[in-house]
Amino acid sequence: MARPFRPGYVTANDLVSGRVIYLAADGAWVTRREEAERIEDQDRAAARLALAETQPGRAVGPYLAPAETGVPGSLREAFRAGGPSAPARVSWGASRA
């Protein structure tokens, strides 16, 4: 039996910074959930996720996060909103000595 659809936001991580990003109604990625498109139906959610997945150079691991607090997944979203849990250790173009 399939789970009932719950409203949510398309979210991912920014490829470069690792920060949490959200898909806005105009297709742009934003860093504030308040600016994200709240998706109310399953067909729209599928279309928006498909759009997000066409942008692998920008967004990593897009999925639909729950819009309501207190539902499975909301603890994960609270943790993600705090930013990357580990500092970036990439030195682009640096050579090893």
C-alpha cells in the first residue's frame, strides 16, 4: 500500500558549498525555505523533482522534504538546516608537497 502524499518542498544540497537549497516556483534555487515552492500535489512534486534532477552541476540529491513539522523526516530537515556537518577540505588546484 502506497503512502498518502504529503505537501513538501524540493530540497537538495548545493554542489559547491554543501548548503541546503530549495527549489522556488520560478525554478531558481534559494537558501531560505520561506522562498521555496510549497508543493501540494503529487504530479507537481514529480515534475519539480524531475527538473531538479536535470541540474547535477548545481544540486545534489534532490528529494521532497515534508512541509509539516512533527512528521517523519522533519528531524532530518532541522539538522540539515544547520548547514554542512563537516567543513569542506577541498583545495582546488593546489598541489601536494
